[in-house]
Amino acid sequence: MDRDLVNVYAGLGANLGNARQSIESSIQAIGQLPESLLVGCSSFYKSAPFQAKGPDYINAVLHLQTRLNAFDLLHSFQRIELLAGRERPYLNAPRTLDIDLLLFGDANIQSAWLQVPHPRMRDRAFVLLPLSELAPGLVTADELRKVQAQVVNRL
């Protein structure tokens, strides 16, 4: 392939089973995707469910460079989720693994299956804190102030 590499940021979260192991395994699986290079991963963070119930989440954000298109990458993420036992019984249900495509280069994608940038990422401390650790230029101080009441602890 001769397409340029695209910088991608993905949010990872889990709050069922061995959440930390699910996140670690998903990072390894994402690092093995074709036409892709895992550039880095934030620290892990612990947070209460956001607008939902259940055990606390373990969260992280990773930086990937890929030649895959956004929809192929999304399908790859969904396969990794399924291998981790992901079920979708209802909106915001607890989960063994959740992988959200947060940013795909400077793309603006609005489809029934994918919205990039992720439409709620700027409202969630569990996304903004690890993203700002990994890529400080992508998160403003004002955005961090707006979510400071949300309790998120770096592990």
C-alpha cells in the first residue's frame, strides 16, 4: 500500500472480568493489526461508570498510525471486542472491553456506524486525561477544566 499513515487515537475501557488484562490484551492485539504501528499508550486510569451503573472502569488511550481506512479499523476494533467477550445488551451496559475510535487524523466522519471525532470525547475526563498525557496538544486546558469534577485516578 502506498497510502500515507494516519494518526489515530482510540479509547479503551473495561469494567467486567479482569478489566486490566482485557485492556492489556487489546493493546497487544491492536499493535498487531496489518498496515498499522502502535506508537504509544497512556497510563491506565480508573473511573466510575459515566452516566451508567456497574463496577469502576479501567481506561486508557492509545496512539496508532495506520494505513487502514476508518471503517476497516472500526471493524478490527469490534472483532477484538468480540474476542474479549463484548456483548451489547443495552446502551451503556457494563462491558468486558470497549474500544472507541476517538480521532482518525483530521477526518470528520458522520455515518450511521461511525462518528469521528468521537461525539462525546470532549465531555469525558476518562478520555481527556489519558489523551492529554499521550498527546498534550490535542486537549485544551479549558476542556480539562470542564471535566475536572469527574473523578478519574491514574493507576
